[in-house]
Amino acid sequence: MQKDEKLQKVLAREGVGSRREMERAIAAGRVHVNGQVAQLGDRVTVTDKVTVDGRRIRLQEPNKTELRVILYNKPEGEICSRSDPEGRRTVYESLPELKSERWISVGRLDYNTSGLLLFTNDGELANKLMHPSSMIDREYLVRIQGDVDNDMKQRLRDGVLLEDGMAKFTDIVDGSGEGSNRWFYCVVMEGRNREVRRLWESQGVKVSRLKRVRYGNIFIPSHVRVGQWIELNHKEISDLCQTAGVKPPRPSPTSRQKDVERDRQVKRLKAKGPRAGNPRPRTRRPSSSE
């Protein structure tokens, strides 16, 4: 017997949006179930036909598929949409195929920003990882053209009024370089559009390179080169779930086999040699005392 669940919970699990966002969409009449306008409190099963803004949402049985998360080292010049009218390459073209699901992006990176992107097949986890209430920090490596002094860094830590409200770096750590062309590691707690670039540019300097190197407790491994992806193992996924406040999955024979496949993938990537390019990635979280 199929179990019915609250409509907003099902849509959140499918990655359409957070539960609160789905409640607002239902209240606004944007959600239909079997051709009828949905109401708050409606319950559905996987056999129901559900659409949001006219788009059919394929419902999956809860817990039918194993939780998966992959890390992709995004190059510059790719967009985070599933398709592009201008014909530009999308990040999804580089990801492994899923049979009956779809990859859900945990946040986005701009066209000219590279680095760490997480994808999962679990909408609830994706929404938790992105939501500001989870207070998950994102660390970036940025190359600045222009003079940066201690006063400027302090202003950026204290907070700057941007067009969409106050924003700040929770930390800034010197990287490498000297003079007016230097690298810095900086951390934000939100995923606002172009936030890192806008913060630096508010101080009259230019961002010439920008790369995300960490999301929460997940760093880009040195053996995952630009344009490559790797699947997280069971422990990494469990740690990520705990960071997001989501119940970690239990280990299973399938997850153990996937961990073996992951180890093989790591060996293959390492055999290709380390990636070249920017300053060596940090291996630990920055702190203001450094």
C-alpha cells in the first residue's frame, strides 16, 4: 500500500523548493494535483499527477533510492541551469546520468566562477544545505587587483550595505602574491547572487579570479581536477547531513559497494596527476586568528 504524504513535503523532497516555498506556491494556486488546484493540507502518493507552474513533477517513492552526493569541480564558462537558450555548456552535461531521478544543485556558481559544486538526488538535503538558517559557510579563493589594506578587510568583516541588504565576510585570510595582485581566502554564510564579487567591488577593487574551495565541511580534493566529479563516500555524506541538520542515512550493502567504487575512482584520478593552476587549496577552515 502506498503511503500518502503532505504535498509540500513531497515537493521539497523532489527538489522543487523548500517546504515553506512550496506552501507559498500552493497558497498562490501555482500547484495542481490531478488537474485540480491544490490546497494547503492536501496529501498525495506517487501515483498522483502533480504540476508546479505547469511543469510535471515526477514523484518518487520515499527512501526507494539511496542518498547520493557528488562533488563537481566546475570550470569557468559553464552555467548552472539545465539548459541555455544561448547554447552555452551547462554543468549538468558533465555529471553522471541517473536512471529515474535528477541531480539537484546545492546552490549555484556564476558563469565566470569556478570551483566546488555539490549535487544530490535528495531535495530535502539540498534545501537544508542552501537555507540561511543552516548557517553553513562557503569559502572562496579570490584574486584581487587593487590595493587591499587591513582597514578594507575590517570593513568587509564588519559588513557592507549592498543593494539587497547588509553583507559581510565572516573571515578573510591572506593567500599568496604581493602588491596589487593578491590572493585571499574569504568566507560567507549565505549564497546570495554574486555576493563575493559585489563585496570586494564595493571597496573599489577588481575580482579577476574567483573559485569556491569549500562548502561546509567539504573541500575540493587535490586529485579532482577542473571539469571532474567525484562521489562522496558514506562517511562524507553522513557528516554533510549532520551539518545540514538532516538524519544521516544508514550504511547498506549498496553504500559499502559504492565506497569501494569511490576508492577506485580516487585511484584513477590520482593516477592522472595533480591539477595545475591556482595557489594550493587550504586543507582546514580559516580563522580570524591566523
